[in-house]
Amino acid sequence: MTTVLKLGGSVVTEKASPETVDDAALARAAEAVADFDGDLVLVHGGGSFGHHAAAERGVTAESGTRSAADARAIHDAMGRLNAAVLDALHEAGVAALPVRPLSLASRDADGDLSLPTRSVAAMLAEGFVPVLHGDGVVQSGAGVTVTSGDDLVVALAEDGGLDVDRVGLCSTVPGVLDGDGEVIERIERFADAADALGGSDATDVTGGMAAKVEKLLALGAPAHVFGPEGLDAFVAGGSPGTVVRGE
Ligand code: IP8
């Protein structure tokens, strides 16, 4: 059994200032992760690294680039963040290793993501913690488009070989919020949350909460959406924030 945990880019970076790590928040997250017992795959988002680099070059999930220099700039920005995340994890005693999607994944013309996971499985079997991240990924007919860490989480969770039974998405909000700003405890159908999600917080190039919930409902494993204050509980096997579980 494997747990997949995504640390949102806004949790580990200061999203408003380009290429700025939130060192204190990242260190706290790394310490929480160090307490996890079992097979764990980590994914982190782009925050002020990938989103900034992609926006500067007009690259999104829908609109790709054929410039290798631009694709590389986005990938390199994510590499700098990935290195900072790995440093913090190592500091906390986590045996983390990078797995970089540009070199591994691809999308077909319809956008369907293919993510070979044998290296991830092999790392887990040897006691390592693979750390993937949102990245630029080659897409058939479109050059390089942005792939969100959320899509990687979904691909990992759907991969039969990894046997994923729990998914966690740690962002800066304490869960999926209803119209009054209260955390919705459980979502089993998109309709449960549709009103609240209608005005999606699409503040980044890969979409907001509505897109996230839709993808999570399709998974075979329960997904927990929570804020940084819920990380310890999730790592300990609890259910902080919102549980998204399709019927
Ligand atoms: O923050 C986006 O990943 P996300 C990655 O998980 C890039 O959506 C390169 C913008």
C-alpha cells in the first residue's frame, strides 16, 4: 500500500514573490513528513517557481511552447524548487530522491497523461521517498505544456502497480470550503460541492479547486484535502479537512 501526498506550491513557496521558498513552512512540512510510516510518494506544486516561469513565457496546460529554451526555463525553475524541497526533506531525515516528469512523462494529443512508474516503484522498494513535481511535459502536437502536480497525483493513484490507498493534497486552505467558508467534510459527488466551487479560484495556470475535486472524485482511493495544520494528522493516518471519495 502506498500513500501519495502533494505539497501545494503555495504551502512551500511565497507565491507572490518570484522564486522564493517559504523556508519555515517547508521545514515544518518536511518534519511532519519525516514521521510517516510506510511507502510514501511526494509531489509538490510549482508555487512562485514554476507558475512564474510558465506565465512569463505564456505557457499553460492548454497552450504549449515549441521553444526548448522556454521549456527548459520552466523545468529549471522547478528543478530549483525541487532541490530546495529535497534539501529540507534530507535535513528532516527523509530519504527523498527526485523524479522529474519532463524526462519521464508525456501527453497524447487529447492531453491524457502517461507516467511510467517503474522507477518510482523501485525507489519505494528500496526504502526511498520519490519526490515528483508539476513540470513542463511534452504533449503530442503541442510542444511542451504545463502538467500540474495534481495530474501527477491522479496518474500515480490510478497506477495499479503502486497500489495507492490514500491520497493527500495539502494546500493553504483547510479543505474544500462551502459558500460560508466552512470546510465541507465529505464530497461524494461533484454536485455536493458544485455551488461552492462554481466561482473556482483559478489563480494559477493549472486551475483551481473545482478542477481538483473533479479529478479526485474519479480515483479509486480516498483523497484528503487539507491545509498545513492538517499535515500531522494526515501523516498519522487521520482525516483532516475534506475527504473526497467518488461513489
Ligand atoms: O502547482 C504546476 O504545478 P501545480 C507546475 O501543481 C508548473 O499546478 C510548471 C507551473
